[in-house]
Amino acid sequence: SWFKDLVARVEFLESWITSGPPDAFWMSAFFFPQGYMTAALQMYARSTKIAIDTLEFRTEVLSQTPDDIVQGPKQGVYFFGAFVEGARWDVKEGSLVESHPKETHVYMPVIWLDPIVKDETFGREPGYYNCPFYKVSSRAGTLSTTGHSTNYIRNLQIPSGSMDTDHWVRRSVALLSQLDD
């Protein structure tokens, strides 16, 4: 229902304008979430005087829901509104696990994007799946000037649990910011 989604977006942005930045951001509200994430890195880069092209986001999936968040992080941003497709998130294990039967999309808890200085091992840490994050489930878009699909947001490093990361690649596990309904 695109109309309900539109109303929710307007309410989120209106609240931001009238009450100031929220403690956690609804990623689905953004038409261009890549720009929002770049802005979050830019704010950190300016405050620490670190070159933005040396920064990346460390990802931490929290156990809280958006309603549980009462204060934003000291650095970086909290966001919510992501769904995992092809797996589910186990709060107790703190990792990806197999989906339940007939379960296609599972709502994720709040995710913390923590700016860090990247090194040569970033994105290759054992036990973490480089999970692609898309706007919608089609996983297709037009090629933009960045060389990426306009539907692709970025990869987020998600704990892979007891499964090898190749397992989640074969399952085509991805995060989505919106569902098709």
C-alpha cells in the first residue's frame, strides 16, 4: 500500500523537522538512503578531521526495537526498517539463522552504523557475511554514475553464526528497506 507508506514517510520527516533528529532513523523513509549514509560518514569525518574516503561503517545489529531506543549513539547512527530475505535474525544468537518454513521476510532489530577507519581486512572478517542491502526486493535498478544499481544501497557486515558465509551467498540472503506489499 503505497499510500500508507507515503503518509508514514511524511509523518517521519515532519517529526524530524519539528522535533529534531530522531534517536533512530527509519531507513525506508529516504528516497536516496545512500546519500543519508554518506552524510552520516561526512558528519563523523568533519567532527574527527579524518578523511571520509578512509571511513566505512562497522555494523552492529542490536537487540532493541525502534521503540526501545531512547538516545542516539555517541557516534554513527541507529537505523531501523530493514527486512532480511532468505534467512532470519536470531536475537539470542546474535546472528543469521535459517528461516522458519514459509517465512520469506523477517523484520530486523535496530542496526548501528558505527564509523571506523577501514583497513585492508575490512569486509573480509571471518564470521561476518557481507550482506547486500537493497531498497526493494527486485534487486534490480538502473546503473547509476557510481557504477552500482540505483536499487543497491551498500553491503553491511552481519554475523553469519554457525554457517559459513558461502551458505548465505547460496541462499541469496539480502536486506531490504521495503517489501512489495
